[in-house]
Amino acid sequence: MCATLATACSGGVSASAPATPTTVRPTTTLDFTPLPTAATSTTSSSTTTEPPTTTLPTDTTTTTEPLGPVAQLTGEPVDELLTHAALVIKIDNHERARPQVGLNVADIVYEEIVEGRITRFAAVFHSTASDPVGPVRSARTSDFDILAGFNRPLFANSGGNTTVLNLLRGVDAVNANVNALPDLFYREESRSAPHNLMTETSELLVAKGDEGGVPPVFFEYRRNGEELPDEARAINGIDLHYGGLNVSYDWDEELGGWARSQEFSAHVDADGVQIAPPNVIVQFIAYGRSSADAASPEAIVVGEGEVWILVDGHIIEGQWSRSSAAEVTTYTLVDGTPIKLDPGRTWIALPRIGQGTIR
């Protein structure tokens, strides 16, 4: 189901997979709002030909690992520096969209609140691929500032209302949605519409990858043998409240990550493997009202606030800060010391302020 771009895909502990669902290319018209016509934009070649330097530190006091390039979004070693664009895909989290495909191999996954008191995911693929991936759903104005931090990523979605799509034209991202690439999206007949639109990350990157920019380094990471800071404390897990959806993360030594549950049931992917990223960032934020839809909340991810970092069975409480949408969010202790993650996948939860409990 997933194909490796630069490093091996990791989906956690093995599990018996259910029978592969039947997938066919549709012959009917897809239900989406067409993107308004606009002139093709051009960008400076400097965004795609000058990747950031990404190497392990030169200090060898805590490890004897060979030095070399690492993936910008996971900190994991790669044979060669990754110079292609990141791909951000909107993934459905409606109960009829589960189990999803591809969430367990995405480098980064954001969880944001949408209308109806439920959540939706923005899954970021860069060092790995998922063929197929989905179900794919529509864009929201909450996505715009998330996209801005990835240096002109590809953005795949099922469309959106007219105002969202008009505003999206002003975001520095490559349109890789169903309107732009209709032949690369299809309906999976074993699921019901609109929760069955699928695509493939590798095909999207082939079609649009040369139009995007190289993402920056997103996090700082612990090296082998590096201790957690004194502020870290061992916990069993956390509970988050998104209004109409309850989510839990529990440290699972066997899975090597934070086992995720939704509504008190294990959140598994289409292969039957529970989602358990090694890193979880709980970034408490405020939500405004979207200019595109008064009923749609808009995540405010520029500014500062409280953050919980979950790593290696511990929680580290600190602050998040981002002065502009073009910058990468920083996560620090109160004294300004950067909080480091473990190399690997990261989920970023975006609950409202005060909507979390530590266990």
C-alpha cells in the first residue's frame, strides 16, 4: 500500500490486514466545485533548486552513527538529500471515511477542527509515499497557514466552496486537487460518496512535483543516547476534546509510539494497524470564524501558546511560537531551549485552549 521514496515506510507492529477493497476508476462526474480560472503563475527557480542543508550534527559525544543527510520532516537518515516538494493531502475523518489509507506513513499529520464538531487531517508526505491514499476531502481556510510553512508544497484536496478556492489562489502552493488532475482521482466502490475519493501520492508527485519547492527542516531531534530534558515526566497518555470528538494517545512500548484512539476505540488504518506515531505535538490554539463560511472554524496557527510534546513515554510542557505564516513553528521550554523530538513520524494536534487532560 505504501511505496518508499527515500526511507522504508514504517507502520508500527504487524497486523492481519482485511481483504483488499475493490477500487475502480469512475465513469461518473466527480462532485466538486471547479477552481476559478486563473493565469498560470511562475516562481523563481531558487525555490526548487537550492534545498536546505540537512545533516546530522558534528558532535560525536553521544553516538557513533555515520554522519549524513536526513529527511527534512522526520530527521531520519536518507541516502541522498531530498530535493522534491512536500505533498499535503486533506484526509477525511468522518466515521464513514474510516479506516483511512496512508495516515500511518505520512511524515507529518495535522488534526484540525472543522464544522460539525469533528476533525479533518492534513497529511504531509515527503520521505514516503502511499498508493492509494484517502479518502480525500475538501480544503478549508485553516489549511492556508499550514501550507505556507512548507515552501510551496503540492496541495491535494477534493475542492471546496467558491470563496475557499478563490482565496486558495493567493496561497503559495501547487494546485494538485481533483479539479486540476481529475484523471488521478477515483471513487472506491466499497465506500459511499463523498467519503470514498482516493488518489496516489506517487502519481501526484510525477504530475506536479517539479512545480513545488523543497520544504525546510521542521523539527529538532534527539540523537542516540541523548537524554530527555529534566522537565520531561513519564505519563500514561493524554485525552483531547475537539467538541464532538474525543481523542486519546497512550504510550505503547511495543508499538514504539503513542497509540491513538477515537471515541474510545483504537484508531486503525485500512491495514488494521493502529496509528501510533513516535511523536505527538499538542499545540493548543484559538479558532476564529472562517471568512469563507461562518459555520466553519479557522485554526489560528500564527502566534504563540502552550504546547505539550509527547516523546518516548514522556510529556514535555512548553511554548509554541510562530511570528509569520512563512516561518516554521518553534517549540521551546519556558527558558527558550528547543524541545527535541525522536526521529520519525509526528502528529500535530490542534485542539482549542484548555481542551486536554494528562493521565
